[in-house]
Amino acid sequence: MLKISQKQYKYVILGIKLYRMTDTVSETQLLTSLKTYFGYDRFRDKQQHIIENVLEGKDTLVIMPTGGGKSICFQLPATLFKGVTLVISPLIALMKDQVDGLNANGIQAAFFNSSQDGAEQQAIVNAIINAELKLIYVAPESLAGLENILNETHISCVAIDEAHCISSWGHDFRPSYQQLGFLKKTLPNTPIIALTATADKATRQDIIEQLKIPSAKQFISSFDRKNIELEVRPADGRANQIIRFIKQRPNESGIVYCLSRKNTETIAQKLNQNGINTDAYHAGLSFEDRTRIQEDFIFDKTQVVCATVAFGMGIDKSNVRWVIHHNMPKNIEGYYQEIGRSGRDGLKANALLFHSYADVIQLRKFASGASNEDVQIAKLERMKQFSEATTCRRKILLSYFGELLENNCGNCDVCKNPPKFFDGTIIAQKILSTIKRVKEQEATGTIIDVLRGARNATILEKALDHIKTFGIGRDISWKDWQHYTIQLINQGICEIAFHKNNALQLTAFSNKVLFDGFKVFLTSPIEFKEQTKAVKESKTRRTPSNSLFERLRKLRYKIALEENIPAYLVFSDATLKEMEQIRPMSADEFLTISGVGQRKLEVYGEEFIAEILDFIGSKIKKPKKTNTHLVTYELYKSGLSIENISEQRQLKTPTIYSHIAKLYADGKAINIYDFITKNEVEAVHQAKIELNNPTALKDYFEYFNEQMDYSKIRLALSVIEKEFL
């Protein structure tokens, strides 16, 4: 882990130097570090302010959604501090994943835990003492092993990841985290940054108090992950629904979360029987098996993992395209964190939740007798309300974390298929009358059996076939009666007595419906049109096998196997997509791609550029020697249009336009305003000023709300460079 060659870590620093906490770091220096190590041209929401706060030596609390860029908030300052940044992390897999990613970016990092022998641990301690590491990851249980270096001579910053674990109010409480308050006493002048994706107000306050950082500045980012489509379906036949869902998304990685070990194994077996490469993951497996399953998933050797909720915590695998909940989670915090493991690269992702009242009952049993039972039940109730919502689900999700969404999101199942209400008063009266006649002693299933006129053992044994409402609902299906009954429970018109074998009970509203003419409005069960959706999605989600993206993806996988690292640590899907669109043909152009830093340019640039050139028909491997644009110039001089040149050269028109831009910049006789207007050039010039001279074309593309294509932007920048500068 520490035996890393100088060649592997060779990168250009571009003026970066190491800082004490009292030094001032300019915005230019921060952006240089960001591009050099992480490949990004600009910071995301609040990242820069957080980093500046840490570099000033101030304590910090960061609440930022999964995939929002939390890690950079302590990893980038670590590259600038003289000492090491100590990172407290709850899981070995989480540590290894982040350390691998840092090493891939040219940042010396290691982890320290019980899986290592004494010699390995001593080598790590020596590396810290000799200032050979920038970050050291450790679980709270293993901190004692680093006692000799826990001083301000060696430690420049302390980062506490997954900080919600410190609070009994949090959804993933770990008692060992509560011992971390000693760090502030031991390192009084060292900034502490606590980070988590999910923490309500009570949890945030508890984190600050437990860590003894009362003056910590709080940074709370938007929780809105717009790229994740939210969907909830009834749990009927969910195994078959899951199989169809996955088959519509070939080659896409995903996670199926289950409530029990048995479910993980059952679902995994069914998926494998249907040709879907799947593993089951749960605490009953050996450590070796869990490690293998997790690594096979990270390395894209396994497409799907069916797992209990511990799986995936902290994993940075950016190309997880969907998350399915086979069972309802016990709270919104857990649900939000788990769906956040999909779409971390910002591309389209799906979160599918299956909901049933059996899950609610089971989760209430799990909460029963817990020290914080009331809190758990209240959080479960909010999760249930989300699952049964008839309004925009994202509004409900965000409001839970104190964030208000003004308009409906348009990217959840309720927004895409709004429910239709009808007068369901008579249906409600039939249900309530039956509850009353069985003396409020029967559960939902038996109430429906009475309404449907069933003659099963329970009905006959209790003589329920003799009550007046027996069989009055034969015209409505069992599932539909269940759908209506759940709505009455949600509206408070009846309720479940969990302490009385889940018997349905009447409420204060019941008599209003039965006797006072109170109207009840219900929604009809949604007929899930899966086949129509399947055809539509298969056309939009499937990537052609001969596309440039697919070729780049295969190259990435080959390199990952050679280097024994996960494919997404080479480049993310989002970076490959941008390469596919922009098609960089030189080192300078390649460096403008988001996600390409200096080290990755040096290590991977030549192979990827060669693949791009090969795809567009060039046989020249090194872009600096290419003269393919001169061939375009000869055809241009002969009077051919861009479309004709594109057809003759068998290159896409964006590639031809990139040749035109280069030819014009090189001083060739190109009538540039045949391809772009002066108004468009002026608009790009204004954008260049307002965006402070960005290097990435994507920044301009987003500035124009994706209304000006990359070819126009590239042409305009050529004109600006030649005529304005």
C-alpha cells in the first residue's frame, strides 16, 4: 500500500505549495489544486467556502448529500497542509475505497486498521512521522494504535466522516463514535471537520456537542439530487418486477436492498436464474466473502448486489445507475442515504421502492423495546407517509431535511402520473361498518375476506360469515380493497392497533363517515404500464455496442484490470460521456474535460486520445503529430460543405467543426462567419468574462442552458482568441 513508485505519483504541481493554517490561500491556488488532483475546473455548491473555513483552522460541520462532493472538502485541504489529515471512518471498505481513489489521483494516503499486521501498522506510523502521507484513515476503535502521533506536530486536521454515527438521534448510531470528543482536548488548535449526508436538526446539534466543537460553522447544502428519479410501487410480485426492471437496463450496475438475509439470498438466486450476474451480501457471510462480493461489484465484475443496508456505505462507485428497495426502509435518513449511492456522477439514475403494510408491521416490531422506541416509530411513520404520498415525493423528501421545493419536481412517479380522486364514501362506509361488526378485533386481511365473502378457516371458525356485511364487496378485488383500506388508515378514518395483533380500529372520524355524511375521497389503484415503459426506456437507456462511449468504457475496464483498481477510479461515466461529446484530440483539449487532472492526463491521456482518434478514422496515435485537420482544409478549399466533408471523411460534424476552429486559429484562410454569427461570438465573449475564463467547454455549455452546442462554442473561442486577445 505504501510502496508506490515515483513514476506512479508523477504529476505537475503548477505552483501549489504547502500551507500552515495561518497562511492565506488564494482562489487561484485552490482551483489549481482542484484541477491538478481531482480534475475539476470549479467547485460545487459550498465546497470552496468549506475548504477556506478549514484552511483557516476553524471547526466545521458539513451536511451534504451523497455524491455532493463531501470528501473533497477535507481531501483538498489535506494536500495543502504540512502535516497529515486524520480521517475517522466507520468501515474498512469505506477507507479502502477512498484511499484507492486518492492514490489514483496522486495523493499519498493510507488506512490503519485491525486487518493489518504489526509490521504494516508500524510502517504507516513511520510514514506519518516522516511526513510521507497526506491522509490517514482509521476507525474510531483503532485510534489507540495511533496514540504516538496524535499530536499537533503531526496532525494538521481531523475529518470525521459519516458523523451522524455519533448521535443516538442518527439513523446509524455507533457507540464508539461517542468517544471522539477527546480529540478536541488532545488537539485544541487543530480544525475538526465533521461530515454527513443525513442529519436533522437534533442530530446536527448532538454532533456538535459530542465533538465539543460549539463554534463550528455549519454548511448545509441542498439535498435535492435532481438526477435521481423517485418511484414507489406496490409490493405485489416484486421479484418479477425487479427482474424486468434490471433487464431493461443491461450492463448497468445496481443495488437491491432487502430487510432480511433470507431475502437477499432468495432475490439473488432468482436474478441469477434469469441471467443477471448477482451476489447476495449480508452479515452472516464470512469477512472474506463479504470483501470479495464488495470488490467484485466495485470492479464491475458483478452487475447487481442484493444486500442488507450495511452494504455500500461510503463506497464512491460512481456508476451505480439504480437502487431498488425490496422492503421499505425504517426511516427517511436511511432511504435518502441508500438511494444516494446511485447516480453519484450526476447522470440519470433511478430509485425504486416497493411498499407493503407487512413491511411497516415488521419494522414496528423491530423498534419495539428499543431505548429510543418513540423516535424510531415517529421516523418510521414519516417514511410510511412518503411511501403512500399522492403529492410530489421530492417535496416530501426535501421538507424532511428542512428544504422547501417551490414547484413539483417532475421526476417522480407522482409527478409523472398524478393520481385521480373519486368519491369513495360508500367504499369507506363498507369497510368501517365491517370493522364495527367484528368488534374491532380483526386485522386488515380478515376485514377484506369478510367483504369479499371468503369462506376460509378463519372466517368459518369465528362465524364471520353470518355478519351483515359479509360478501357485500365481491365486485371489488382483494388488492383494491387493500388499497382503499390503506388510504383510510392514512387519512385517520381508521387505524391499526399494533399492540392488538394489528386489529383495525375506528377513530373519531369514523362516525362522521358512517352517520354524519362526511365525504371520503380515494384514489384508484394505479395500473402499472410496465411494458410501455420498457419499450421507451430500452430505446433511451441502452448504449450502442459500437459507440465511442462503449469503446472508452472497454478501454477503461482494460486499464482498471491491469492496474487492479475499480474502473470508475480511472474515469467516471460522466467524464467518458463528456469525452464522447467533445472528442478531445490533444493533451490540452483532454485536460479541459471535467474529471481529468494532471496526473490522469499523464497516465491515461495518450491511450484515450488514441482511442478517440481511432474511432473517428485517424490512424495516428499521438495527437501532437496529427495533421488530420489539414485534410479537412483541402476539402474545404475545394468548396465542399461541412456535411459533405463529414460524409466523405466518415467523421461526425462536431469533429469537422473542431478542425475548422483549429484551422482558423492557425491562420488558414477560413471564412469563419460562414459558420457562426458575430452575435454568437459576442455572447461567448461575455460568458468568458462572467465565468472568469474557464478552460472547460462544458462551463459555457451550461452557461447557455445547453442551447448553444459545443461546435459553436469552440468556433467562437477561436475567434475570440484571435481577434479579441
